[in-house]
Amino acid sequence: QVQLVESGGGLVQAGGSLRLSCAASGSIFTRNTMGWYRQAPGKQRELVARINSGGVTNYADSVKGRFTISRDNAKNTIYLQMSSLKPEDTAVYYCNVDIWKITGWSPVASWGQGTQVTVSS
């Protein structure tokens, strides 16, 4: 069972920045695609950004140009650098291990507790 621990969230004003971290247990981290997800109040959990083992990334349209996902395989950690934050970015942010299935990419590990990001106007 993979353990995921998110950290780095907090309260910031619109236009501010935060860097989130996700530490993952498991010796196969370097082989895995990882994703950042978020869930806003009253909304479904959605993919924010994804990075594969080769460093190829993709982003939700809503965060392109503002967020950057990266990984440090030696530390079994992925990061989400968040800039130009908007109130609509307010959510609990989660990471997960993503695998390819016939229906597309799917998170497969148990969800961690997430980290709260709150952006004030």
C-alpha cells in the first residue's frame, strides 16, 4: 500500500504563490506517473497536473501558465509550484499514483489527507 503525504498548503492572497509537496512511499516511484488533484467545496475532485516517469507534464486548462509540476525521484517527492493564485484555486489538494487503463489515466493509491489551499480576494 502506497502512502502519500501532502504538505505546503496555507492561506494566501490572490496573486500569491505556494509550493506543495507530496512525499510517496514505495521503491518504484521513479517508474510511476504522478498527479496532483484538487477538490473545491461542492465540486468533484479534478486533475490539476500530471507528470510521467520521463518528466512529460500536462495541466488542466485552468492552471496552465500558473502552476508547474515537478518531481525529485531521489526523494520520492513531487511538487506543485503555484503562482498567480486565484480565489477559484481554493481547494484541498491531493496527489496520487496514476496508471494507464483502457479508459484513460486513473489514480490507484489510497488518497492521503490532502493539504488545504485557501486564496482570499
